[in-house]
Amino acid sequence: MTDAEHALWRILRNRQFAGVKFRRQVSIGPYIADFACYDARLVIEADGGQHNESKTDNLRDAWFAANGFRVLRFWNNEILKNAEGVAAAIAMAL
């Protein structure tokens, strides 16, 4: 996991975030999601620069949406510099 993924996992693990269960590096269909909450049908992705305007990410997001998942994407630097804002966005999505 990247530094940003580690930081996000510290927030999400052990049902300590809003009492919901998140899994990390979970296989969903043909993809591996960075983090997922099955109960809320929510996928969270921590993205580095290689994801900028990525067509494959758009295909992934479309697949997740077609299969009932919502996707939240956060830039790595956003997670590392604004963890509270990221946590607030996740809480609103839940």
C-alpha cells in the first residue's frame, strides 16, 4: 500500500469509522478496489498522478456503477494533507 492508502486505512479499519466495515485491496468482479464497504456499496480509491484523466479508471467506475457500487476517488496528496476533509466526504457518502 502507498503512504496515502496506509493513512486512509488507519481511518477506515476496525469499524472505527461510522461503525461500518471496510475491506482493503478487495476483489470485486474483474477489479481490485483499494477499499470497499459492501453494506454501503461504496468503493474508495486512493489515486496518484498516474490516474490523471485515466480512461481505464472511467471504465472501472462505470463497471462499479453498473453493479450497484458508488465510487469515491481521492488524490493521494489530498488524503495526506486533508484527512479530515476526506473523512467528511466519506461520511457524507455513507
